Amino acid sequence: MMPLFGVRWSAAASWLSTIRSLVAYAVLKFPLLVVCVMLSLISVATELAAMTSLVPLTELAVGHSIPSTSKWVSVPQWLGYAPAIEFYLAVFLILIGSRLVTSFASSVLVSYLTRQMIAHFSSEAFTTFVNTLAFEELQERSVGYFINLAGDEANRASQVITALLRLIPVAVLGVLYFSALVYQSWWVAMGVLGFLALSLLSLAQTFRKVHELGARQQQESRDLNSHFLDALNSLRTVRSYTAEDFVSQKYKRMIYGYAKTCFRVDALSLLSSFVPALLLVLVSGAAILWVIDASAVSAHVPLIMVAVVLLLRFFPVAGQAIDIFLRLVADLRAGDDLRRVLHDVSSRPVLVPAPEETTIPQAIRHIRFKNVSFGYSRNAPVLREFTVSFEAGNNYAVLGPSGVGKSTFVDVLLKFYAFQSGHIAVNDVDLSRVPTQWLREHVRVVEQHARLFNDTIFNNVAFGADVTLNAVREACQVTCIDADIDRLPDGFNTLVTYQGSNLSGGQRQRLAIARALVRNPDVLILDESVNALDVPLRRQLLASILEAYRERIVICITHDPAVSEQFERVLEFAQLRAEPQPLTF
């Protein structure tokens, strides 16, 4: 099938599907959108009524009389007024004033809804990432992809809805003006129709190019965000290798490339208005010089004046409609990506309860792995026939060199990844039947790299849990950090700066452990999370934890034999799994 104005029918169908999905979602979440459209249409109708009222006003202004049989006479007479120029002028001013008021109200409402939609799309995308995004997806994408979806692309998706809000009344106004032109002079209307067809043909490739540039904008913005974050997160490395100029120049090239792409989108939008206007000037000049009979002009001055007024309003409206449409096309790719995130990603069964899940009323008393095999890819197994048991009232050190996959069995236990074969049971209940949220509430993991947030110490430890200051203080006492906090000027209200840069590595690790302890878990897993502490402090900390959790399960994953000395049971990781072999499914 032949393309329409340079756009493939399949692409047009995809655009319509995206628009339909976004509009349905937006109207469901923001019913005021319907009110906004209605208000815009009322404003449009008011403008057309004002322009139409110029017909009798123009007749009277040039000294012509209005026939008594005309509808323009019956209206003022019905209202009890004489059909004088003062009446029609008053009507025109009232209608123009109404148009201004309704247009202003509509614009304010559009602005409000746009900001609300940006906030909603961004927060929903972020919530979807945090709650349901699979770890495999995180590993496949760049960080800029997710930042863009929750930021720039959420903004552009809301702009799709805003563009439609603007396009609907503008399109209706254009149709009404064209109808008025047909009513006043059909030959002028036909000329306008031919002119518009010629203009659209001249812009045939513009629509396709704008959509392509919209996709490029997305990718360039994602790459920018990724490079920006990578450079700041690795600032120590950048400066130690004196690579400041390298990362700065790369960012400069990327941001100027992105600016160039944005400019091209804007230029094409401006071109969509410039080309029709230029054609209009050329066609009008040709008509004046070679077509229009000057002697006929004086006989139809009112008609010509009204036609000129209608044309002066119609063509800007038509240009505005094309400009809005082009910007909508440029933003559709972002809207489509966000739509897929809000619908497809959130529907993945990452945290969705399975039908066979069951409740486990008691605390976790034992966890058993039997012949568990897992690999991040088919040809690179990490766990092979992995078998181990953990019982309450015992503490364990899982010992092995770095990089052999000691942390992987924890990821599998917490359902971050699905294992390929074998069996895992919690209190003799198959892992697939254990509710994911319940499991993660009862098994707490402290990572090697303590993740702290730009918030107070109290909020970093509580981290959303409904706990008191005393509970946070007790957890900090167990982790031997309470004295350090008391020495700070603001104590537990001290603000932790970016990535905990105002704290030492050992302090960050102890706060992270306190975050786990304040939740009082059945199982505490320390994943290389005490390696930043000096030996005396580490021994004191582990002794404190093991005493507090002597009736529960404590697992310490470490590569350091000195750490394992404080634990009752030391499990050599190599003995818990066979040597890696290709997995078979």
C-alpha cells in the first residue's frame, strides 16, 4: 500500500494505537481532560460566532443596508434591539471577550493538567521500576534509559496528550472557518482546499523525518543521562586518571549533537508554517496580477472583507494545526515507550502473587537448597547442583574467593532471579509457594556496598519502616555506630550527603546493617558487609550481632578466613556446588 504523505500505513496505525492507549489512560486518570476539551470547543464556537458577526457589521460599515428579510435583522429584533451598527459592534465585542475568557480558562486548565500528567507519568514509571522491573531488564538497559522514561519521556508523553487537547479545538476551528468560507464563497473555499493539498504534498517527507528525529532525540537523551551519571558516580576514578577533559569533551559532543537534533525538529515545525505561508503569498500575488478583475472588487467589498478576515484566521489556524501535529509525531515514540512501561512491564509476574502461594504463620526456622542450578545465561552457570541447609539457632560463614558466585544463591533465594532446576524450601514450603513480599520482609540482606540516600541518618536506617527513634538507636547500638552518631552536631538528624560521602566506609556499612536489624528479621545475611571495618571493631560488631540473633539464622558471606573465625559453622562455597558446567534444560 502506498504511503500517505511519506508515512507508511503501518507506522500511522502504530501512532493511532499509541494515541488511543495514552488518551484512554489519561482520561481515566484525569477526567478533567473532558471538561478541558468541552471548554476549548465552546471557546472555538465563540470565536467563529464573533467572526460571523462581522458580516452585518461590515455591510453597515461600508454604507450598505441589510435587507429586512435577512437573518441578521431578525436576531436583534428578537432581542428587542434595532439592527444598527452599534448592536452588531456590541455583539462582536461581547463574543470576542467571551472568547478571550474561555480561551484563558482553557489554557490554564491545560497547563494544570499537563503538569499533573507529567508528575503522574513520572511517578508511575518510577514506581513500576522499583516494584516490578526484572533484574534482567535492568542489566540489559542503560541507566539513561530509565532516567529518560521517568523524566524527559514522561514529559513528552504528557505533551502528546496536551498536543491533542490543542489539536482538537484547532482542528474544529479550522473546519468551522472552512465551512464559513464555503458559505460565503464556494470558489474561495475550493481554492483554499487546493492550496492546502499543495502544502501538504510539499511537506510529505517532513512527517516521516520528524518521527525519525523524535526517536533520535530519545536515544541521544538516554546516552547523555548515562554518561552524566557514570562520570559523577566515578568522579574519583576520573580525576585519579586525569580524564576530566576526556569525559567533559565527550559530554560536550553529545549535548551539542542532542541540541542539533532538537533544532532540526523545531526547524521542520517552523518549515511547516513557512512553506504554506510562502505559497499563499505567491498564489495571492498571481491572482491579483493576472486573475482578479479590479472592476468586480468594488461591487463585492463586504464579501471580500469577510473572506479576507476568515482567511486571515483560517491559515494561521491551519498552520498551528500542522505544527501541533508535527510536534505530536515527534513525541509519539516517547509516548509509546512509556505506554509499554506502564502496561507491559507492570504486568510481568515479578512480584505478582502466584495462585499456589500460601501463608507461613511462624518465623523462618530453616531454609534448604537441594541440587539448585542457576546461570545468568545458558552457557555460563553460576550454581550447579547447589545443596545447603540453614537452621535457626545457628550462624554460618559461607567462605570462598571473590567472584565465584557466593552472592548468587541469595539472589535466587529472594526471587530476584528464577533458578533453572532443583528445589528450595522455606520451613518445608516450596519457594514458589512462599509469598515474595513476606519472604523479603523476613530475610534481610546487607550488601557489600552500603547504599545510603541523601536523607537524615534516622531516615536512612528506618528507610520507610514505621519505627521509633528508640528502635533505631537500639539497632545502632548493636552495630556499634551509636557513639559515632551522638558525636555529630545533629545526631540522628544529620543529613547524609551524596552516596554517604560525609561518612567513612565503615560507618556506612554499620548504618546499612542497622537498617536491616531495625526490621527484626528471622534471617540476617551479611554479604561482604563488614570488610571496611578494622579488626577490633569488626570482631566487636559481629559478637554483638551474633549475641542478639542467637536464636535466629545469621549468614555471613565472606572471602576472608579471619571473618569466618567467629562463626559456629563455616561452609566452603566450593563444596556446596560442583564445578561449573554448561546447563541443560
